[in-house]
Amino acid sequence: MTFAIRLLTALVLIELAVAAMFLASRTWRAVPVIPNQQLADPLIMPDLQQLAQAAALGTEGAWTQLGSGLVGKGFYAHAELAFREAVRQDRPTLPAQFGLAFSLDRMGRLSESDQEYARVATLPQTAPGDELTQYIALYAQGKNALRSEDQTSAIAFFRQNTNFTAAVYQHAKILVRSDRAEEALPLINEVLSILPYSLEFHFLRYRALKTLGRETEAFQAAAMVERSAHLVSLNYSTQYVTPLDRTTGAARLLGQLTEIAGNNDLARFDQQLREIKRLTDDQPIFALKVVDQQLLQAAIRKSDAQQARETIAKLRQRGMENEWILEAEGDIWQREGEADKAAKAWQRALLLTPNVSLHRKLAAYYGDDHPQDRDYHLGHAALLDGIAAYRKNQLAAALQPLRLATELLADQPTPWYYIGEMHFHLGQNRQAIGAYQKCIALAPNHSRALAKLDYLKATEKSK
């Protein structure tokens, strides 16, 4: 009897201990840890401290917000701890689970990160961006397999992820590199039917066709590369981190500045610019380059030459010299009636980055007194206008400024080359041949024009 009572008492004590441990595990809260570092941006650490305080108080979602803020600034080891606590304390969410996997990924702990990425797929979607997060998690597993040189597993992950364009690209690229270009082409063509101007897929199509020895089609694919643009984001880490970077520090204030700019409230915009500079103690922070540029433009808008010169002087003390500083300096000289000094500043800016605005300012400076110099700048402005229309896929609209450029820049082959490009892509082969011939007459070794001309002559002969 005594033994039974002792046994029962022992069982009760054990149950009480287990219950106490369980209760403690539910009520105990970890202490948030943030880096102890001095950064160029003086606003980052206070923002992170504020997020840490919210996490310590047990605010719902605060651990995830702290982890996100830490990831945004590259503190992955600290972010791991925050996301682990978020997963432990709160009901696991996609942002917390993905953040944990990503932090491990960035620290090179691929096996652990893959396990956490796999858990992302098991969680329910509760927000609009959750489906994309799951696609990215699966894509990350495929990329990790490539980093581990496990091509078979990588293909398996990418094949499961057909709704994510970047995964289709990686799958097709592996096939092309593995001498399976014929299998890759249907994947590539399907994406191009949806994104007809994707540079990534046109270049991949070119490589596939070249591998298969289909030279004519490969030439056509190469021609489309120049017309195309980067439309597919292949770097999921940048895609994930960039918005998180804007949650703390000066980047957070810049996000607010963008919202104000959208309302066209110039007075409030200028006020916010100055507030950002005050809060950051005028530190040379790379992210604030846009603030310096906007402060300079604001001073010029208000015809405040003294403020504009002070801003330029500060920038040059930091070792900065670029086209927008020089163009702004020229604008100040122009407002003060110093046309010659303005032109010199604009010409220096033009050497760094040719743009339509600078060419037009210089054309106005030379005017009727120097028609040759004026026409040189008007011609280059027209050429850049035509190329810009071409980049926007406005082929017919590009022809007018390009033709004007041929009149004003009679000795330049470039306008004729781009006129040939417009006609080539519009399917007007005879006009394209004529334009390429005029380009070659001015530049006999123009390789791209020669290649297009040979291709078109062969095409016309085969008809």
C-alpha cells in the first residue's frame, strides 16, 4: 500500500513538472539580440532597437518584423535568431518561415536552409504575396542544388516550379548546357509568347539554336536580343531583400520621400529632404545620393544660387563629381547670365554621360552664330530620341528623329544603322538594305551592319 502511494505521488510530481516545463516554454520569452556596431547610417541602429523593444514586449508579429529589418541590413546571424523565435512563439507564418530559411541560406548553411524552405510549401497562404513566396522558396532549393553541383535535383525542383518564370529559365539553361537544346526550346518559346521582349529568354533561345546548328533562326534570335530588356528577375535574394532594406534607416525615410513626390507637393518635398539630412547628420551615405541630387535641383528651381553652390561644394569635398553635378553647375551659371561658363560645365557633363537635355542646352547656346556646333548637338539629341523610341519598341516613331539625325550628322554612320534596324524589325527588307549600305559607306568596317546586310541579301536571294 505504502509503495503504491509513493508510486502515485511520484507520477503526480512528474506530471506537475512536465506541466510546469510546458507552461514555462509557452510563457518564457527570449531577449532580442541586435548587432552592436557603429554604421555610417546613424538611423539604422535606433530603428532596429525599436523593433527589438517591440519583440521583447511580445507584440504580435514583432519578431518577424525584427528579423526582416535585420535581413534588410545583412545581419543574417541575428536575423536567424529572430525568425526562430517568431516561428517558436507565434503560429508559423510564411514570412517568418521563409526569413529563417533565407538567413540560413545567406550564411551558407544549405542543408539546414533547404529543410526550412521545404516547410514554406506546407504553410497556408494568408496574404496576397504568399504564393510568390512559396515559388521563390522552391526556386531557392533549386539554386542551392546547383550550388552543391547536384544538377539532377536542381532540374527536379525547377520542373515543379513551372509557374515561376525564373525557374523555367534555369531549367532551360541547364538543358541547353547539357546538349539537350531541343528539349529547352519549347520551354523558351512558351515564355516568349508571354514576354516577347525578354532579353534573358531571347539570348537563351539564340544559344539553343546555335547549338543545334540552326544558323538562320539563331541570327534572328540574336537580332531580338538588342531590342529586348531585362524582364525576368533571376536573383531572388535581391528581390526579397530590397523591400526589407527600406524598413530601417535612411532607406525608410527615402520611401516616405517617394510617396510625397507622388503628390507633387514641392514645399513638403523640400522640407522632407532637409529633415533627412538633419537626421542623418549630413553623413556621406550612399543611399542618400538621391537626396543630394534632389536638394540641388530644389535650389535651382528656387533660383537659390548660394544654396546650390554650397551643396555642390559639400559633394565635391566628399570626392563626388558626376554628370548631374556638372549639369546643375551649368544651369546655375546660365541663370546668372554666364553662358560661356555654363557651356563648359555642360560639355564636361556630356563627356561623362551623353543625354538629350545636355545636347539641347548646348544647341541653344551655340544658336545661329555657330550653326555647325548647333547642328552637331541637335543631331545627337535627335539620334538619342530615336534610340530611346527604339528601346520602347516604338519602331515607326523612331524613324522620324533618326532621319533628322542623318541630315544633321551627315558624316555619322550610327543614324543610318539604326534606321536599318527599324526597317529590319518592321520586315521592310529593301529599305533596311539601303540604310545598312549607307551606314557601311560611311564606316566600311561596321561589323553589325555588314552582318545584317549579308543576312538580308541572302534572304532576298532565296525568295
